Amino acid sequence: NKHMEMVQMLLNKGADVNACDINKMTPLKLAIQWKTEKIVDCLWTNRALVLYPCGNSSYLHYAVYCGDLKIVDLILNNGHDVNFVDCDGRTPFHSVVKKGNIDILPALLKYGASVNVPDKMGKMPIHVAVEKKGKNYLSISLGVSHTDDNEKIELIEYLLKHGAVVDAKITDGNDQGLTPLFLAIMKLKTFEKVVEILLSNGANPNLDVNGMTAFHKYVKQVKTTPNMSSTYYERKKELKIVKILLQHGANLNVVANEGDSVADELLHFAAFYKDIELVKLLLDHGANSSYADVDGMTALHYLHIRVADQDDNIARLLLKHGANVNVQNKDGISPLHYLLYNISGETSLNAARLLLQFGAKCDLMDQKGNTPLHLATERGDVNVARLLLEFGAKCDLKDQKGITPPPFLLYALGKRRNTTTIKSSLHQQPSGRATRSLHQRPSSGRATRSRRLFRIRGLGDVLSHDQLV
């Protein structure tokens, strides 16, 4: 009451109700900020301007931003235009959505707010809601942060319920033509629930936007977004979006601008992220199990890049669907090479046996002249080396440096065995070709693995074995 009396006294003395302080705040803006309803009413009735003079927005914009429903209702009740646009073409409705003050929306709708007014960038409130970032929270006990998307989901559902056009296109700016669904897909870390809500409310997954469908956009976004090991499981989770699109009738039989099939490229992602459910789904939709990208990489290559989570069931599924087990990429590396570069132990043995059973050639050489046997002996993997010999691998093939596998094996075994010992382990097959019976290596004789870098198109920047463990 004392503050109210002071305001009234100053007004009676001729105080300028629209004066700005050094922080560009007017008395009315301060009253809105401090949520003093009576003072707001008093200043408003004393002919305060609709636009506050120190900026290009309205008091209603500021009121909805501050989130006091009573003050918003008071201003609207005093005749403020509910669809008043600021210098950026945004209405108070845009401001509410951006701020997330969902409790204000019913009041704006009550006074006739339009849900589908575009701002100067051509974005409607539904676009703003989809682009809105979730609230980040830090878990003290776990020491990690997480994002709460519930508010975002609630906003989108509310807008769609009250007339927002689900396939509304942005009408201007760099994102011209994009729909809410496209924006959701562009935000790869978005909660997949956003995509599901939009599709459940009638969003068209096959809508052509600038020559692309939703699947085109997803593939392009994944290929151009760097992927490091820290985001591996996040990206794996994002593949749910593909399944959701398929469940809502998205057409996989479309060709990207580069001429590549969307289904074929998605199969590479599904193999790399070890998603057997999606691999099955894509193969059932006609994906080519032997498709090679511009780097010569097939799904079998991508499957054997990552050390963790190796799944022989995916390899078997691809092979039964006719995957070419002997395709070599631009560096001459076959799936069997990739397997031996990146995977060791019992997992390596089982996976190698599967590839060999489906016809993998033991003596394919990469650009450096390495055969699978070179790689197995270099790392001292006796069991895999023995397996390769059982399938007919040659011992006398030389790499570019003129080195054959046995010297590699000597090094891999920590030089604890002499040449005579190694030679004595060789025996003659009926064909006359020399092979070896390799014994268990000493526990302390494992070679230090060399660091090998690979350029993985579409799945990230330059990755190494160490980064992918």
C-alpha cells in the first residue's frame, strides 16, 4: 500500500510514466517484473504506451515472458492487441512458447491469439516449440546432467490441440520450407517422442521439402554430424526415430540426391550401431546387404569397426541376405581385415570363423599388402592365425615391405621363440603348401597394437581403435 501511495503521489506531481532509467527500464516494466498487479493497473490507466519506449517490443510481450497470469489478463483486459508483433515479427504467443510459460497460453487464446502467425524468419509458434531446448538438470549423486523434455512435449501437444498446422512450412530465412517434423529430425538429440507426436497428429513423413523427405533429412543429418565415442550410445538411441518413421508409413524406397538409396545408407548406420531389429526391418524393406558407399564400405565393414558390442547375429543375418563377404574398400580392406584390425580374443575367433564359413578369402591383400594372416600374427592372435591356416591361408605372401607372416609372429610373441621353433611348427599339407600349427603364446608376449586410423564416411570424423573401444 505504501508503494502504491508513493506511485500515485508521483503521478499527481507530473512524473513521466514512460521515462527510462539507465537500464532501459520504465516504471511499468519494473512493475511487471516485480509482479505488482495494482501498480501495473495504475500505470497502465495513466496512459502508458503500448510499446515501451526503450525497445521495440510491447509490455504484453514482457508480461508473458515474466509469466504472471494476472498481469497478462489485466493488460489484455485493458485493450492490448493480443497479436501485436514486435520488431522481429513475433507475437506474445511466440514469446510464451519460447519461454515455456504454458499457463499463459489459455489467456492469450481467450483473447483471440493466432496460433499460426509467422515471425520475420517465417517461423510459427509450433516451429519455435520444436526447436526449444529442454531444461538441463545436474544430478549431484550421479555427477551427470540430463535434459527434461516434458515441458517441450506439453507445449507441442497443446499447440497441436489448439489448431497449430502440423505440416506448417517456414516461410522465410535459411530454413524456408522446413516443417516441424524436419526440424525435429535436424535436432538429432531431440527426444524421439517429439517425432512420434508430430506423426501421430498427421505429419506427413513423405512430404517433399526442397527435394527431400524426412528419411533423406535424417540420413543427411547423421552423415554430416561428427560422431565420437562419447556419443555412440546416444546415436544408437536416436535410431528409434527411423523405426517410428517406418511405423507411420515413411517410404524407404526413395533415392537421395547423390543417387544412393536411403534404405541402403540406413543399413550402414544400423550395422555400425549394432541394432539388429533395425537391420532386419531394413532388409525386409529391400535394403541391399552388399551396398557399398563412395569409400567402398559395406554394412559388413561398418559392423566390424567397433570393438564393443560385437554381434555375430547381425553378421549372420547380412550374410544370409547375400552380403558380399569379400568386398574391399578403397584401401583394399575387407570385412575380415576390419575384424582383425579391431576385435580380439574369443569374439574375434568366432566372428572370423563365421566370415570364413561364408566364403571370406584368407589371402586378400589391402593396399599395404597385409593379408588377414599378417594381421593375426602381428597381434599374436594364435587361435585366429590357426583358424586362417585351417581355411587355407598362405604363409609365404609378402606385404609391401617384403615381410611374410612368420616374422610378424616372432615379434608378436615377444621374440621369446626362435626361428627354429617356429619353423618346426610348420607342416606340409597334401598340396605341398606350407602351413603352421601355432601354439599358445606366452602370457607376457603379447605385442603392442599399432594405432590404426580410419576415415569413416557418414559415421563421424577420423576414428581410431582407441577412440572406439
